[in-house]
Amino acid sequence: MRIWLITPFEPIPTETEARSMRAGMLAADLAERGHDVVWWTPDFEHYDKRHRTGSDSRIKVKDNYEVRLVKSLGYRSHVGPRRLLNNHLIARRWSRLTAGAPRPDLIFSAWPTPDLSLAAVRYGRQNSLPVVIDVRDLWPDLWLGILPPALRSTGRLILSRYYRMASEAMAGAAAITGPTSEYVDWALDLCGRARKEADRPFEFGFEPQQADEKSIMAARARLKELGHVPDDRVQVVFAGTFGRSFEFDTILEAGRRLDGIATGRTRIILCGSGDRWQQVADEAKGTDSLRVLPRLSLVELQQIYAESSFGLAPYRNIENFQKNVPNKINEYLRMGLPILSGVDGRMADLITRHGVGKRYLAGDPDSLARSIASLSEKPDEIETLRRNVNVHLQDADSTPPGTRALADHLEGIAERRS
């Protein structure tokens, strides 16, 4: 069968050091099963803020798998009117590009963006084919959660267009999926319909990259060039996008306090890219307990993970993250790292139920600093947490991998509608 994927924010498989994420793993699985896969994504690369080709393009991955790039306006900031205009224009262009294309048997569309997902649902309705929406963020509720409470009513009014788009898209989808049941329920509540059998969560795992000795040595050499030399400190690592989803101000202040209460015993490493990277890097200068690195290749990042004691998950303590277990959490756990997090809800439940990490008070730098300082004096507790991670992973490995289960699910939906 022919399956279209629409995912705006993931690296595509032909990019250097591309890491397969949710759509990438799914596309590879579906192509391996013999389906014809087309992955639609913007020409503009979200994280590095660059145009891949500057035009509508086709990239052949395999004989039955291609990436279709949609010419994009682009934007400099994650938040702002230009990004919203970019999303709108991409959806319009996608609708024009698909008008003459061979029709798929099913469309799988990531949410957000509202514009593309709604365009996909309308296309599916016009052509009598199923569209599955995969909820990745509680958009637009995500932005209300970041606003001060006094401004949320005004924010809801400003975002009313996107709430209408969300309601129409969710109501028109043949199925709604997401990483957790809470995400699926959020979408169903938004459009006011009951859950159907096809509305299900699928949690994806993370697969470490196997690297040869030459690649490992090259990775270590680059880290040394960046100023990173391993030592015997208790190391906490964050790897991700430097954006508004994370409490970097809390981390920066916690690092300064660690200089005083755990001098020379701990280090927080922050690596990635994004709107706030330069600001965070500048503010971290002069703080011995902080080190900021640019975006790393997976092999380089795995060297950092291998020498670390904890993975830091400094998400804002808002509904968008309280109802989710982000891919980053699975990545840390797969690398054997216990979690440090201040988020309530699903992440807190995972940490407390399985003993795979420690919690601190979200937004409180003193709480984070004291948690890290205390752990640096308790190697036995760190080892216990690591053992708990291994036990949890063994239990998790007894369930079908998310990518395979989701591919099965999509095949079933398409077959029932054919």
C-alpha cells in the first residue's frame, strides 16, 4: 500500500548524523515491509534554522521510500508571527503539491502543526481515505501553560483560530495516536468525541548507535577540541533544544550554587542547539559546575552519556509535559542513566514507581543544586538507581517495540478502509 507521513520537525535520513526519531523509525519500518512511503516535510530545517534545498524537492531514500521537501518561508525564532505564517504557507503549498500526486491509502500526520494536519484531514475527507493524527505536543494548550495565569484568558482568545483548527482536525481523523494515553485523551476532549478502538498510545524507544573504534576515537577527539575532558566528577547531562520548553534559568542558578556547596565534585553538561543556546552559553561562562556544548553527533553524545551519572529533564512543569514521557526520557534510560526531573504527572510516576531517578522542585535552583550535591556524596545510591534502570528496561523490553506496533496499527486501519 502507499502511505504518506507528514512530520515537520524531524531530521531526514539522508542528513549527516541524522538520528531516526518517531517518523524516521516508522518510515523505515513501513518501507521494510514493502509499502511505498512518502515522507512530506518542510524544506526549512527547524532546529538549525536553514533551508535544505530552497525549493520543492524529492529525495530518494530507497526504491519505495522518498522524502518530499516542501518549499518554506523559514523563521529565526521558535515563537513569533513569521513562524505561524510559515506554517500556513507550507500547508497551502502542500495542498497544491498533492493535488496531482497518486493518492495514498493512508496519511499519518504529526500534530503540531495545526495547518498541515488540518490540510491532511481535509484531503482525506475529499478523497475518502483515513488520516491518523499523532499528537506530539498539546498545541495550542502548550502556549497557555507557559503564560502567567492572568494572561491565559487573553491567550485563549488570541489562539481561538488554532483551537477551531484543532477541533476540526481531531474530529475528522480516523484515529488519534500519541506517546501516552493522556495525550490521546486530550485530543479527544478537544473535539468532543469518545475514544474508539483505533485511538491508542504508542511509546517509542531509543536505540543506541553501534560505533566502531575509529568513530569513537574521532568523537572523543572532537569533544576534546570543544574543551570537554572527562574527570571523576558526578556528571549530569542535558541534551536537546535550547528553547522555552526547558527551565534553563533554574539550571544556570543551580550551577552557580553548586560552585559553592559542591566545589569540584559535580558538573552539569548542557548540549544542543536552539534559540537560547548562545544566551545560556554566555551566562554559564565563569561557572565551574556548568559546561555548555553545541549540538553533538549521536556517537559524540553517547560518549558524554557513558561518563555521566544522570540525565537531566528540566521540562517546565506544565500540562504538556505532565501528560507525557518525552523521547528524551527513554533515551536517557536506554543509555543507563537515571533521571533528574521536577515535572509532576507521568514522569514523576515513572521515577517514583520504578525508582529510576530523583525528583527536585521545579523552578527551584536551590532544590536542584542540593539534589545533585547530595547525590555526589552517595555513590551507593547512584548505583542503586542505575540497577533500577536496568530492571525497568528489562521489563520494558518484554513489550512490542513502539515502531513495529504502530506500523501494525496503521496497516490495520488502511486495510479496514480499503
